Amino acid sequence: MPNLSNSKTNMQTNFQLMRKLLMVSLGMFAFGYMLVPLYEAFCEWTGSNVLSLSERESKNSMNGRAGLPLNTQVDTSRTISVEFDTNVRGPWNFAPMTRSLNVHPGELVTVMFEFQNIQNRTMSAQAIPSYAPQQAASYFNKVECFCFNQYTLAPGEKKLWPVTFYINPKMSKDVKTITLSYTFFEVGSSV
């Protein structure tokens, strides 16, 4: 005759194990679900991801009409010099059409960059921006930028790409010059 107390104890043990495994599974799901918001909060808190802060402000400051920024007021009482710098990691040409210009905070400006694949093969590349001084990154709002995408160019192909931006008028008046630097690097190729 089977021992009922042993069977009951085994069922209780199995039920407890199942509850623990269910809690661990729910905890893992919750951790996976919260990982992105936790990462964003950590980066914002430490200031280690200034690129995403600048892009988030740019996206959040757009209204639905014709892609114009909400703040259309231009601070004509001051001028900021914006310098453009380019670096390449490979055999191609990449340069701004304008090396520097003076802008008023709030003014919408477009600068063209020229890129040419001087290789005898197709290549794919992408640009990463950086800012100096670093504090300017959260006030430099790009509305349109080639750095948001990866591009593939045929051998010898030349392209002109725009960067449309404005500088938030809330930026410190101590900042007189901003350098926007792009590093262009190859991310893959098709042969």
C-alpha cells in the first residue's frame, strides 16, 4: 500500500519548487523588460551617453507641422561660431562644404557634407558625431543628419549629405564656439 504522507510531501515539495521557478521566471522577465529603461536612466544619470540625450531632445522638440521645431524664436542678441571637423577611417574623401559659420541660437541651419568612395569596391559606412565642448551636445539639436543612417556607395560614387540643426537658446552664454566633429568609418562591404 502506498504511503500517502510521502506522496503528499512530494507534491508539496514539487509545488514549492514550481512556485520558486515561476518567481525566478517572472523576475527574469521583469529584469529583461526593465533593462532598456534602466540603461537609459543610468546613462542619463552618469552623462555617459550624451549622443542619445541630444538626439532625444531633437526628436521631442519637433511638432507635427512640416517638421519645424516648436521653438522658432531666434536669439539674435548672440552669435555662436560652429566649426565642422571630419575624420575618416579608411580610403575615402569626406569633408564639409563649409568649415565654419556663425549662427544665432534657435536659428535653423543646414550644412552639406561631401563623401566620395575612392575605392574600386562597394562599401558601407556610417558617421559618429562628437561635440566640443561636451556640454554643448545636449543643446545641439540635429533635425536631419546623415549620421542617423548607414550608407552604401558604389566605387567612385560621390554623395552630398545635409546636416540640419539648431542650437537651443537655453545653452550657456559662456559657450561661444562649438565644434561638431564626425568620424566616418566602414561598417561592412559588398564585393
